[in-house]
Amino acid sequence: MSYQNTYNRWLQLTEEKKVVEQKLKNTTEEQQEKDSQLHTFLSTMKKELKDVENLETSTLSTLFTKVTGKFEERLIKEQEEYLQAKLHYDDKKNELDHLNEKEKRLQYELSKLNQEISAIKESLLQDYPEGVQFSKELEKRKEHLFHLQRELEEALDAVHRVMEYAEMAIQEFLSARGWSTYDTFFGGGLLADLAKYNRLDEANKAISKISAASKEMKKELRDVEMTLEHNLETVSGSDQFFDIAFDNIFSDWSIRGKIETNLSAMNQYLDELKKIELQLKNALMDIHEKVQML
């Protein structure tokens, strides 16, 4: 076989491997879902069986149903419900067994592909003069993947820093909301005001940290062709002074509204960060798989 044919075969097998790996991943996810459903149906089946057994056991309840002439009717109903639950359980059990067999087949297929890919790669490197160039191409690909991996890791670290500050701000806003509610409805006075604004100060500090850290995060995300845009409102100092100085219920309501607005915005912001985090993690997994194939 010529070098080009051997090389084409290597490319073909590496693509087949990607397909099998994706099938295996999907199968594993489906297994987990079916297993969860199976446990639910098992609990239902056991409950229905218990109902049948309880009815068949001599108790005051069963004696009463026998006396009233409804025992057979109720027993048949409970038995039917148990059989129905068992049918559902058996169906899910069969589906899970099928997926387990499918997983074994895919794992075997993947193992065979890995062996053949490894053998062809070894042949390309040793049996052909072009093997030197092939080796250089592999190293070049690896360098590119490792560079991208490093960029992704740096972006993920930057996202985690911003997430940490966002979680800090959320906790402070939650605490401030509690003090604000107490102040508004129970007349907490100066002590409640001080506690509330201490929490708001800490929340604003966290937002300031987010502002600085998000600039670095956006830069890192641009490096991996991802962007994140979101504006956050802060609680102003003038409102803070007005509330403490006059302890006015209308200013309390205004502050409560701003706390709720900020809390909602911060939770939305954190949700966006989590989506970006998942994208980066998936991209890193993809890079790792590609490196393993080389």
C-alpha cells in the first residue's frame, strides 16, 4: 500500500473513531437517564406490591372490605396496578439492558479502532520515507492544540474568578435584602440601616472586582472567539445617606427595589457565566480527545 493510501486510511479511521466516541457518549448519557427512570418505576412497583400484600394480610381494614363485599374488587384493582407498574419497570429494564449491550459493542469497536490507528500510525512513521514529514505534521497539530488548550484554560480561570466575585455579591445582596425587609416592615432603625448598608458596601466592592476581572475575562474569551456582555446596576451613595439620615419608608422601598434589581441582574449574570464555563469545559474535553488521537 502506498504512503498516501495508508495516510488516507489513518485519516478515515480517526474520523470513524470520533463517530464511535460520540455514540458512546450519547449511550452513556441515555443509560444514566434510563437508570434514573428505572429506580422510579422500581419504587412504584414495590409500593403497588406492598399494597397487594397488605390487602391479602388479615387486618381490620381487610376484614372490613370483606364484610362490605368489596374485598375482591379492591384486590383485583391493586393487583392490576401492580402488574401495570411491573410492565413499566420491565420495559425500562429491557431498554437499559439493550443500552448496556450497545455500550459493550461500542467499547469493543473503539478498542479495535485504537489498535488499528496505532498500528497504521507506527507504519507511517517507520515504513515510509514520508514518515518524517508525517511526524512533523503531527507535532505541528499537537503544538496548535496545546496552544488552544492553554488559551482555553486561561479563559476558564478568568471566568472562575468573575464567578467567585458574582457569588460573593449575591450573598451580600441576599443579606442586605433581609435587613432591608426587617427595616421596612419592623422598623429596624439605625442598627438595621448600618447592617444593611454594610452588606451593600460589600456587594458593591464585589461588583467593582467583577468590573475589573471581567475586562480580563473578556480579553481571554476574545482569544478563544467567545464574548460576554452584561451591564450591572449599583446602589448609589446618595440613596445610602438619605436612608440612614431620614429613615424614610419611601427611601427604604427604593433601596429594596434596587437590591432586588441588582440581585436579579447578578443571578442572570452568573447564569451566563455558567454557560460560558460549560462551553469552555466542553472545548477542553474536545481538545484532549484530539490530542489523544494524534
